[in-house]
Amino acid sequence: MLIEHEALHNHWYVVAEAADVSGSPVAVRLLGRDLVVWRSTSGDVVAAPDRCPHREAPLSEGTVEDGCLVCPYHGWKFADEGRCVEVPSSGAGKKVPPAAHLATVLAQERYGLVWLCLGDPVARIPEMAAEHDDAYRRINSGVDVWATSATRMTDNFLDISHFPYVHIGTFGIAQNSDVPKIEMQRLDDDFFGYEYDVEVRNDDESGKEASGQSADVIHRRMSTGFNLPFTVRSTIHYETGLDHLILLCSTPIDDDRSYFTFVIWRNDDFSVPGQEVIVFDRAIGAEDKMMLEKVKGVLPLDQKATVSVQSDKPSVEWRRRLAALLDA
């Protein structure tokens, strides 16, 4: 099973939006492990196994009181860093058993998202320079569950040869099936991928809203790259000077289900509400989801298990590097 590889524990994964972790504990599942996430008295996000050390009740079914996670079974309270601060049945002032404290996992908030790492991070959360540029705004899209492997999702997001087929309902052009020669390169410190030009349909009203252009066919200058293990960034530059940057985050819940979210950065005039801007991107994601949920199982990392051609070069390189990461 893919999720049993210990090497995956040493990377960051998105499990929720930061705004969703507020008044109540949130149950998540990462790499086959059930976790609870809550916001402590300090305002920081805390994550721990979704199991009370007392009688193993799911802590996500409990409540948060003054930043303390309260077990729904016997009322044990857990504060910052998972410290057990109260055992009601023992009475006030009684010492808490050392084994009562929760073994927390690393948690960070970045780009309006909650990222978790089960082990010792070997790499940082990918940097998005636009996050620190006042010319850009960030638009979050929510976290969804897809019934497919994160490997299938990453492979798909690196690929452009499916555009004329899967995305014929949004931006794909049926006649544009030929993919020019792809040259892989380091895009920056965090992403490895390729640059390309593409003509896309722009005859949908939400698409025109997103592109800021009225023509029915428009030109995009794009780049797409990966950050191991399952993060992809796609940049779109329009001839008008508009940049539309997309961070695509796929998180393995287990081998057959994944969390998915995308985050947008745009240097537009901020006049159109963000949720209207990303209607078109959501429609594109829905097309990907519909296809990927028909493809079962983890994508084989053995290159001989599937047939690849020139247009698959990005995925081939990503799979090679992911396999090396797991073997290491």
C-alpha cells in the first residue's frame, strides 16, 4: 500500500481550510491515520490522534471549551500541545498521569489552509511568492474529498494532453490534440516542470469572467510543475498582463480517497468577488474529478506498468522522483 511508506510521513499535506477550524474539533484522516484538529487558547491549530488515551473515545466527537479539547466520554481536557490539563473524575488539583497527554503531530497554517506532517519534515511547504505581493489577492476554494488516489490526481494535474477530451465542456478545443515537445526544467526553488503555450476556448461567461477577455478563443502562456510528493502549481499568464496562479493540493486520506483543494492568486483589480472568479476553475475541477473517480487504485510507479509517450514526460519524471523518495 502506498500510504504505508514511512517516507511520506515526512512531508506536509493539506487537510482542511483554516477557517473551518474554529469553534468545534475537526476529524480528518491522513495516510490512513485518524486525527483531530482544533484551535487552542493561543489561537494555534493543534492536531493529534483522534483517540482519547483514557478509553479511546473519538475526540473529534467532543467539544472545544476556552481552547481546550474536551473528550465526549469522560470530560478529560487537552490544551496547547495536547497537554491533558483536567481529569474531572480525579477532582481539582490532582496530578494528571504523564501518559494522559496527547502525542501531537506538526501543524501549520499557510495560504488559508491547515497543513499537517506526521513525521519530521524533510522539506518546507512550497513557497508562493504572490502571497506576499500586494498586487495579488488570494482566493480559497474549500476542501473536497475525491474517491481516487492522490497519485492519479497528481498525474492528471501535470498533464495537458487530456485538455481536448476531459475539458471539452469548459476550455478544451477538440482540434488541439497535438502536444508540442516538452522540456522539463527547474521553474524555481520549489517546483520542477515545464512551460508551454496553449489556445483555449473562452466562450463561457464564467470563463470570460476569469480571463478578463471577451474573445471566444484566447492565448495562454503557462507553466506547470510539481513539488514532491503530491503538490502541483500551474501558472497562467494572459496577454493582457493578468496572472492567474493555481496551487493544487492532493492529500492521501488512504490509497483510494484524497482531499483536494486549489488556491488561486490573481493580480486583477479585485472588483469581482473571489467566489465568482473561481466558478470556472471549479467547473474544470469537476471534470477532472468525474474522470479520475472512474480510474481505480494507485497509479503504478513502475514505468513499465503503463505506456507513456512524449506528452507524458512531466508525469514520468514526477513518478521517477516519487519512487526514489519512497525507496530512500
